[in-house]
Amino acid sequence: MTTDSGQQRIGIFDSGVGGLTVLRELYRQLPNESILYFGDTARLPYGTRAASEIVHFVREIMAWLIAQDVKMVIMACNTSSALAMEMVQAEFDIPVLGVILPGAQAAVQQGKRIGVIATPATAASNAYRNAILEMNDACRVWQVSCPAFVPLVEQNRIDDPYTYEVAREYLAPLIQQRIDTLIYGCTHYPLLAPVLRSLLPTGVQLIDPAVRVVAAAARELELLGLRNPGNALPTRFCVSGASQQFAELSVHWLGCTPAVEKIALPTVVRSPVSIESAE
Ligand code: DGL
């Protein structure tokens, strides 16, 4: 390694702009850290894909991030965290944090009747339900799959009356169950906060796992002696799809237009065939 490890970037990734909600938290809590952001925009949404596909995408992204010499990876995507955490921990030798456990932990500290809004893949994985019940089996958990939200956010249709209409439908069963806490089980959803807030009863606590995952990252960097002793470099933004489109969309959340590079991920063979067995 040529640079001081502390000066290396933290790699974060999502399918699209959802990870910007984690990036915002990184800027707030760890302003001295340099970040590499990757959005797999050519293949979003992840949440309606098969588990095996998501695992494969994450494997490719991890290989690329490590080749960029990052010191830590934050999966700024619930779908990836729910489906690919085990694979990542087994296959990659680098500190990696996902959003599910920090989100579940924050929720059990807040309430007992917990709603989770998530992508279809995250909801079907039961990752949040299992994590919450493991932490406190007295909690009740209701999960709602919200397939329309990610496309609406990626099309910047936050204020569209249709967004309010689908949100009302998604939240209805949770409101009926009188939840006291709601987890944003997808990093795109905090961008819908004004819509969701306007529809939820005032007492419902909203949990953004980004706040907790970044706090956990800060602790881990400290423990590993990996904090950046200097100042942050400008964030490097990379995407697999159209760079201009990502730049135009993210300006709403970043407050400035980022320079965005389009990159090609390395191809990782799906099921490696050993030379012996191929002969
Ligand atoms: N933002 C991601 C998540 O947290 C992925 C959304 C998607 O691409 O479906 O789940």
C-alpha cells in the first residue's frame, strides 16, 4: 500500500441515488474522510431482482472498490446488505458495514411496534424482522414491500401526487397496526421524508439506518487506527450508467453538481470453475 491507510477513501455503494442519504451522514459525522461513491445505475432497481443476481452484482462492486484501494466499504443499500452480507464477509478481507443491523438496533431502542418499508427483495429476505426479533423478541414487526418508491425517487417525482397516492397505500396497513416506529428499509426512502411524514401519525418515530451505520463506521475506523489524519479529498462519484443523468438528479440532494465518471465493473465469473474440473 503506497498511501497512509488513514488517507485512503471509504467506498460506499448503492444501485442509484439512495446511497446519497448515507453520504450526507458521512459528511456530517466524518467530515475528514474521503469518499468513493458508486451507483450501479445501469442495473437499478435492485429490489425487484433475484437474490442470486444481487449477490453477483455486489461481488463485482466489491472487487472494483477494493481495486480502487478503499480502506472500508459501507453498503449504502439495504437490499445488498440484506442479501449479500454473508457472501461479502466470507469472500472479502476488508472492513464492511451494512445498514440492516444498525437500523434494527436503532428501532428496538425506540419502540415496540415496528414497521419496515423496504424493497421487495429486502422485505422477502426478512432481514429486518429477524434482526429485530433477535434483539428483542417482545417487539412486533410489520414489513411492507414498496416497489414503486425507488423508480419514483430516481425519476425525481417526490412532489408528484401519484407518489402521495402510492405512499398512502403502502403506509395504510402499518398505520392500521398502530406502529410506533418506522424504519426506512431502503436508502432511497429518506428522500421521501416530506411525503411519508405528512401521511404518518405524529407520534411515529422514523428511523434512518444511515445515522447508525455511519456512527458504527466511525467507531470501527477509530478502533482500527484508520481515521484520516488530514483533510478530506473531494468525493469521487462513479456510476455504471449515464453519468449526466446521475449528476442532474443528485444535485437536488447534494446542493451542487458533482463530477461523475462512468466506469465499467470487472466481470466476475458467476460460479468459478476450477482448472481441474474444467479439464
Ligand atoms: N437503495 C437500495 C436499498 O436500500 C436499493 C434500491 C433498489 O435499487 O431497488 O435497498
